[in-house]
Amino acid sequence: MATSTSEEQTDEKLQGYLGLELHLIRYDDLWSVLDVNRMCATNEDVVQGLSDKVNHLIIGNGKNDGVNGAFGHQIRFKEKQPDAKMIMDKPGVYFLVLSNCGNFDTATVSGEVIVKNSHGYLPANEYGKMPFYAIMTACTVVVFLLWALLCVRWWKVLFNIHLIIGALALLSILESIGWFIHLFTWNESGVDNKAIFFIAIFLSVSRSTLSYMLVLSACLGWGVTKPVLDGGTICRMVSLSLVYIALNVVREVVLADRHQQTVPVAFVILCLLPVPLMNGGIFYWIFAALSNLMETLEAQGQTAKLSLFQQLWWVLVSGIVFAFAVLLAQIFIVANDTSSWQYQWLVQDCAPQTGFLIVLIAVMYLWCPNEDTQRFAYSAQLEGELDNLDEHIEKAEVLSADEKEVDVIGARS
């Protein structure tokens, strides 16, 4: 419904005004049904059959019946019209076009447009996410339960990294549940609940941040060559996490609202780039720390641990290659938004989530708790102590060479 804001032209005087129309036009058909050189109908156009009324937008064959990919609705002043229902049998991107072919422009237009697919209210480019997150929830629950059973079985030999891996798996479950609830309620009610949306985003970026910090902590030698990390390193990690969470939240919000708010493609790409750049910086730190750690382990002759972190190195390299490929696909999809809408959820949700789950399972395999876990974690310290003990034993044997018996306490069995 239109409402005049002019003191001279009231709503009563404008009841016969026919220039305001609302059209729903399929993107692929937009410039085949509109002629920029001949848009508003004149008496001559009506005579030629190009339009049914003067001051109406000329649409293809002159009809707004949807056959040519366009649906039209007349907007009147003061008079509230009954709801108009349009059945669209062609999938794709549609533009909502507001046209004014008359000579009056001092007015406001209010109303509501509701689009419902056969599956519900979710946009077609979002619908694939809902069954995906249902499957993702089931998969992460299975992975978490298996890890929990292993931790219960070997609870006496667990150390901090096992607990954080379990917390990461639990956070992944909550993230998948959050996104599924958000999409399910939106599909059923037609309302995009922003509270659930921001909770899901927070869980998502928290999971990503925790996973990076977990790998970084392990590569810095936490629980391997040092019992705790120094305060300066922890401070840098916390600061990096806070910045990373903030940039990720901005990225997710822009990606989610770019259609509703008509965000320019250049701005979307600008919001996408900082996160990959930070990912690159984090991975550089991880690999630098991992290289130093492997050199230390090699110098100490700890071949078992060295083999473990060499396998982790290959897991991380594979993850980086996969993440870079996903980033290129995301940029391509955003740049070709209208023609690649059906693949958006695959590169924005499915690929990153699946890649994370595979890396998580690989890390769980490498750090799987067993009977040798505690000895493995502190083998460097134990070997040092045993070396010192051997020296004391040798000294004791030399000092007691003339005696028949030597009492050695704590000798290796």
C-alpha cells in the first residue's frame, strides 16, 4: 500500500494513480522482458498490445502472468489490496522490482513479501544446509562418544590435550545443533531468528579458534617438551584468538546478510580476505613451532614423538591445501552469485565443516589414549632422570668395587 507524504496530493486524490507497480522478475529473464529504451507504457503501446494500461511498466509480451518470468502487482494509495499469490515454477534468482511510471514521487510504500518453497520458507540457496547439519550433528556425536569411551577406558593416563580434544568435539556438536535449529525454525516459521543465528555464529567461530589454538599449543611443545607455556606466549595466543573471533563474526554476518541488505560484492570479498590472511599467519606460527619442535625431538633421539609430529605435519599440509581450494571456490561463488547460488552452501558450510571433521578425526587418531600415553607424554623427562640415575649407579659401583654387594635403589628393571 502507498501513502502520500504530499500536502497537496492526498491519498484520496491519488486513488486512481496507476504508476506504482511491484514486479517479481527472474534474473535470467530480466533483460529479455525489459527494454531500457521503452519501459513505461503510452497510449500507443496499449494500442500495440505491449501493455494493458497506460503508465504501466512494459513487460515482454505485455502480460504479468509469469509466463515470461515476470509477475506484477498494482500498488494503490490508501486502499489496502488483498494478498496476491504468485506461483513460480522456475527455480533461480528473482529480483523484486518497484516501478513508478507516473509523475508523482512523494510517497512511501509499505508491505510484505513472503516467499515459500515447496520445502518451506528457507531460501533455495540455504535449504541444503539443514539436512547437512542434521547429518553433521549425528557424525560429530558418534565421534565424540567414541572419544569419550576411550577417555573413560584410559582415564588414569589422560593429560590436558585429550580433554581439550573432547571439548572441541563437544563444541562441534553444539555448533551443528545451533545451525540446524536456526535453519529449521526459519524454514517452519519464515522468520530468521537473529538470536539463534548469533549463537550459532559464536559457536562456529569459537570452535574454529579453539581448534587452531589446540594445534598451536601442541606444536609449541605443550605437554611434550614443556609442562606449561610461558606467560608471553599465552598472552599472544589469547590476543590472537580475540581478534580472530571478531573478524570471523563480521565475515559470517556479511555472508549471511549480503542478499537482504544488498551488500556490494567488493565489500563482501573485502570482509572475506582478513580471515584467510589471519589463517595464513596462524599456520605460519604453527609450522614454525612444529619445525622447532621436530628439531628438538630429533636432537634428543625421541623417534616415537618425532614420528607423531611428522604425521601431524602431513595432516596440516593437507588441511591447508584443502582450505585454500575452498577459499578460491568461495571467491568464485561470491563473484558469480546469481549463477552459482545452488552451490553456495557446499563451499560455505559443507566443505569447511567436512574438512574440519576429517582433521579432528586425524588428530584424535594421533593422540588416541592407550596404555603408553602417560609414558609417551613425559618420556623426555624420564629418560633424562634415568641417564642421571645410570651415572649414579656407575659411581656407586666404582666406589664399592672392593665390596661383595652393591645396594642400588631405583635401578632400571
